[in-house]
Amino acid sequence: MTIPPGERRVPPQRGLVGPQLHVVMDGETIATLTSTRAGRAKLTYLPGASAVTRGLSCSMKTTTVRHLGAPVINWISGLLPDRGEVLARWRSRFGLKRMDAYALLWHVGEDVAGAARFVRPDRLDHLDDGAAEPVTDEAIGERVRALTADASAWVPSPGTGQFSLAGAQAKFALARTDDGQWAETTGARPTTHIFKPAIPGMVDQDLDEHLTMRLAAAAGLPVAHTEVMEFAGARCLVVTRFDRYQGADGTWRRLHQEDAVQALGLLPLLKYEQNGGPGVRAIANLLRDNVTGEHRGEDVDSFIDATAFNWLVAGTDAHARNFSLLHTRRSTRLAPLYDLNSFLPYGAGRPLGLAMKIGYTERDPARISARHWTELARDCGVDPDVTLARVNALAERLLAAVDGVVTDASIRRWDSPLPGRLRDLLAAHITACQRRM
């Protein structure tokens, strides 16, 4: 599909920020979002919103019509990148003097994480409009190279219906069309994949993340699908979005999600436990309080399994923003895992620390033992013996799977020493963890 005349050529006026955005989900306007120049924000659910969603967030449910102040600002801030220099570039690009998240959503809010779209009043008549403009491999390669050279050169797609991706790592999003081509999308047409170049200074980090994700999948953990791809000589990790799905009629739709920091109503900068963010118990309680029905215990166990996985592979950046909840009209579930990275290939000679404590005090992977897992289980209200058995079983599955993961033909094609090195480091690290259990 080509973009209709004017669809991409009518961006909001530079520097303009209107007083109200409409929050659209599943094609229905469910709320209004207002903000003053001073940054005071208000979210107001419209009558009938509860028929579409249980709420934008566990921290802002439809059972309360109006939400004011910090919870609103914190949540919408979580839709934007973490990096200050990236946000500064975006504000410069749009001619913004205001520093608040609402001002940026006015320009980039039509394709964000989750199902909500933040739509300007002049765009309401175009809610169902959506288009995809083909993007060549050469153009994708240029974007990958630009981000590899300068990670702060992460800018939204041009035109109406721009996207924002949260987090600290440079990335961009595109849609894969039915014929397998890549495209920039606008309006109702969502992006479907996220492109992540390797983190500068960490050689083959894209490959490391892919291998860590594939290892988790091989061990039976639910993870987002990843693939390492090359575009005109530029390589990156391509992640299939789990907050997008293709309906029976072939139409791509958005599925609502939020990360654990958003769900708890916290500022996105509070993602690390050592900086005041949530730890294992807080997220386990979040799941217990919000996951629906018979899945509650299952998802708490899955989260603790993910915590054990990050210990066993030295996934030192598994902070609270790297765990998310998926919301439908009737249910809430723990989302598939994402952003899994073993730090072992990059941590030689460095002290390592997990993003969340295991037990009451310990973050050093080399010091964590059965005692700490027993403490964690009791703190989270689960059976310690069952938890120890699950951790030990996961370690065995990882050791059994690692060789097959790193020697797969799709990995060998990249002719990198990292997979073999990662295999050896993981085997030694997991075996050492087992001895302390």
C-alpha cells in the first residue's frame, strides 16, 4: 500500500503542543489526556471505556474515572526513551520548549508500546487510516550504521503517526508486510518488529542477546522471537513485537502492555532496585494482585524462573522495565521475556551485580546460594523447596541446551568467536551456581 496524498505530509506544526490528546484503543476513544504548560497532566476515562479495557495501567484502572498528576506523568514518560540526549534531540526536532512527556507524545504518540494511541484532535477523523511505505534494505542499513556510530541519533520516523520506543538502547521500529518486505507505517497500521543495533563498545552484543534469548526459549521460558539480520552490510537484532498480532482477517492489531515500573506508577528512572525501584518481591506481588484467575500462580512462578535464568546466565541488566504485563479486555498476564543478555563475554575481571537482589541482600552472582533462594521464596510467598527444585531443574536444562543453541547453522554463518566463548563461560558459570545450590 502506498501512502495517500497528504497522509505523511501533514505533521503537527513545529513547536505546537495542544491542550488535549485523545487516547484510542481498538479503534475506540477511551479517554482524554490533558496537560498544562506547567506539565500538570490529567487522564479522564470516557463512558464505555471499561468495555474496551481494564485501564491503561494497573496504576490507572477504569474503576476510577480521573487520574491526576504523578501517576499519569510517570506512565506516559515510560513510553519514551530513557536517554536524556535522545529526548533532547527529539525536542529540538519538533521545536519544543516544553520538557514534559506530554509535549513529545503530541508529536510521536500514535504508535507507542502497547495498544493505546495518543491522537491529536485534528487526526480523529483519520483513526482508521493507515498505510505502509516500503523501506529498502539499503535504507535500513543506513539507519543501523547511524545508530552504531551515534546511539543518540535515534529519532522518530518522519511524518504523521510517528512511533516512540521506550528504553535506553537505540532502536527503531518497522512493519513487515505480507509479502515479507519492510515498511514505515502510519496511523492505524502498527509496526511489527523492533531493530536493535549492537550496543557500542560491546562487540557482537546483538549476537549475544539473540543467543541468550534462544537459550531461554530452549530451556522452556516464554520469550519474544529474535533474529539476527543483515541489511546492506549492517547487522542488527530484529525482535518480533509481542504487543502486535495479526487477526484472522489479516489485519495487524495492537495488544496492550506496560512494563512493571509503569504498572507500579513509578518514574521510569526508578527501574533499578538499588536506585529505589522495585525488586523481586514487588514484582511478584504486582503479578499476584493483577494477573487474572488461574494464571496468577503460574505467572509468579514464571517470573521467579526468569529471575533464576538471569542469575544462571549473569543477566545483570534485568531491571523492572525488562518485565512487562499484557492486558486484554478481560485478562492480565506476564508478557514474554525480552532484552535478555548474558554479561559473561564482557565482564572479565569485573565485579558483577544483578539488577535485583536474590534474597534479602545479595546481588553478586558468585555469592548467591540456596540460602538466598530460600529467602527469596519466603519473601515472595512461594514454597522454598519447590523454588529450589525449579532453579536446579532450570540449570540442568540450560547446560543441556547451550551447545545446540550456539552451534546452530543460523549462528555459525556470522563467523564470530562470541558463541563458542559464551558457551564455555556459561557452562563454567552455571556449574559454579549449581555447586552453591
